[in-house]
Amino acid sequence: MIIYSILDSTNLIISIAVFSFSFQKLIYTSKMWTTTGLLLAFALTTRSTRASPIASDRWFQEPDSAAAKLFARGPSDSYPDGYSTPPTSSTPQAWTDRLAQVVASDSFPNYGPRASETAPWYASDGTVLQSNDPSVCLFTSGCENPLDIMYAGEGNIGVTFDDGPSDASPSLYDFLAENKISDVGTHFVIGSNVLSYPDQFAQLVESGGHVAVHTWSHPYMTTMSNEEIVAELGWTMQIIYDQNGGKVPKYWRPPYGDLDNRVRMIALEVFGLVSVVWNADSRDWSMSDGTPKSTIVQTISDYLTGDKSNGLIFLEHELNQDDVDMFIQMYPSMISNGWKLANIPDTVGEDWYQNAKDNSSSPSPHSLIQTAPVAAPTLYQDAAPTTSLTSSSAASSTASTSNATTQSSASSTHASSASTTPASSSVVITSTSTVAPTSQTSVAPQPQRNTSNSGMGITIPSGFSLLISTAGLLWLIIV
Ligand SMILES: [Zn+2]
């Protein structure tokens, strides 16, 4: 406990960062404990130094901490190539092991990937399944699963920016900062873009924006194999974890809204990722297809002057300057119409990350390996009634990083008729520190919805905690 209490000191962590690369290397690859000890001792004596909590090449947690297990890496590890699905042969064993548990459960849907984003699904017995089949529950067909976040709550706008970081991102981050609203946006980043635009990503994190997952290469996820889904999500989580001080993302958004129960289940049960969709499509993505800006302005204005009862989770982008300029242009209207802006976790009262409250807080050394039985079948096989939400099934682009997405109609009825009660899910965060674990990792409550939510269980094995803490203390003594 002592070691983690100490390590929780932001100043200490910042001091350690001074030695980040060599420190990691020593921990990972050498037996030079004496030198390591000297470095640590020096860090302890210089902990009054305060700096940005962000650095691109350091860990906030010891590489052998429980928190690091799911995303632990060696100093020579690299990332997959950008803009294509990472080869599954490079998937870390910890991810593969958990996927095997999930797939073996009774809850796992009995179909695989579909042939294309417009193809049907085939059950293992050959039965053809359509998008509104309860076991499929495709979001873009209007099916709502209570596990998803789709509503921001009365009077709230859940501000989201997809597809960043990009060349256009800095102007967005500057605008948000100038208006002291850097923390209101949830940025669903593409892993390949984080790889290509590290400076822009650093600016995002340093400015205080909330970071979430938008896959590695922006594919239609329902067309991916189980293993490819894991690779797309896992590597994006990995690079965010690496570049954002060991914070593990808690939310993701499927590209094009292409989300069925198989994808939904792998995201949540393998990685603890809650799916975030939307109920207000700005259609800013269609500008690149020729839609006039005036049309987008009108679409957004209609939402802003419309019903506030369910709130709006706005689908917006930061892929190009037109996207960014559109938000900047419409921001005054959001304020003048009385909306309260917030990022996704703030709209639902949750922490930003699975192991940290926000960008400026140190991550708790939780184990993020999920070991509990997966959730009850009802959540993934027959829990989701089709609602009155209408949608277009036409996706507008096939470019891998396009911001095109299938759209939910602006005239949708937002009230949900979902009546299924989610069973307790099974994401287990094992705490190994004195830091209080996230009070709950429940699937975020969804305002205005006729569902109850019992959340996910949290198990804190005190014996394991004691073991790790003792080991940490011994390590301190040794060095
Ligand atoms: Zn996207």
C-alpha cells in the first residue's frame, strides 16, 4: 500500500518522468537495480518539480503493476502500421486469452462477421439474421441496446468529436481552450491518427479533452472477425494508454455507428469499453461529399431549437477544417439556446477512464484483466427491442478514415421503448492499492430511459492487494 500511496503523488510521478526512457529500460531489460534505486531516490528528492502530466514516452505506473498487465509492453515494442487492421498475429496474449473466455460463454452471439456492411448475418445453423433481429441489434437500424450510451439527459449536449487527431485539430483545441471548454468534448480518436499526429494528440490531452476510442483503422466493425475486433480496439487503447499516462479508455464509438451485439459484447467484455452512439447527427461528415454548409447549419439549428427532454449526443468530427469550423460557428447557438455542454462521462456522472477520474488525475493501479464470467445472455441475444428510431442504411463513404457514417434521422423519436433490465455485467476491476477504485464501472445510466441498470460488479480481492503491496514494499527496501 505504501508504494502505491507514494506513487500516487503527482509530483513524484512527474519527477520520475525525467528519467522515463532509461527508467523503463532498466526496469524491463536489466538487472541494474542499484542504478534503478538511485534514479528512484533522485526522483523522490526532486518531487517538488511540477510539470505537465503528459509525456509521450513514459509510464505513470510501474511496468509490473497490476494495471499494466493488460497493456504491458517491452521497451522495444512498436505499434502496428497505421490505416489497416492490425495483424492478429501481433495481438498480445492477454487480449487473446480474454477473448477466448468471452467467445466460450453462453452469451456470445451465434453468428460471425457479415460479408459487408450491407450483408445479413448468418447464425451457426445457417439461419439468416437481419439487422433488427434481437441477437443482432444493429444501431444503425434503429435498435437500441440498453448497454449503449445514446442520450445526454435533459438540457445537456454530449459534445463529441470523431476521427481525430488531424491537421485541423489544433484549431479546435485552441478554440475550446479560449472558451474554457476544453473538457466538454469527448474525442473519439483513431489509433492510426494518434500514431500519425502525436503532437496534436499531446495538445488534446494537455488541454484537458476527454479521450476515447474510435478503432485503429476505422472499419465497419460488424465485418471484422472476433480477433480483428480485438486488434482494432486493443491497439487503440494501447496507444492512448501509452500516450496519456497509463489511463485506460472507458468509452468507444463504432465507426459509421456499425454496432451489433457481437461487436458490443467484445468491446465491453474483453476491454470494458462502453459503446457510445448518438441521437443527433450533425451530418458535418457529409460536407466532404458536397452537402452545402448551409444545410448542415440548418440541421444543427433544428436540434438546438428543438426538444431538450432527452438531451443531445451530437455526432461531430475533427477530421478536417470544415468540421472544426462548423462547431466553432454553431457554438454560440448552443449557448444561446440554453444547452449545457459536457463530455460523455460527465453527462452521465462517470469517470473519464477505467482507472482515472480525468486527464489530470493519476491512474489507479487496478488490474484491468477481466476474469469474471461474462454477462448474462439476455444482454446480447434478446435484450434489445427495436424502437421507433429511424435511420438511413446508406453509408456514405468507404474510405478507411472517412468520417462518413450512417445516420440516424433528425426526426427520430428519442424516447426509448426498451424494457429489458440489464443483468449485472461482469467487468471486474481488481484494486491493488489504497486508492479507492472507481466507485462503479456500471454501464452509464441513460437518462429518460425506461430501464434499470444494475451495473457491473467490482471485486476487490484484499489478499491480492496485500500481496502486491507487500511485494512493492520489499522492492523499495531492496533498491
Ligand atoms: Zn469516424
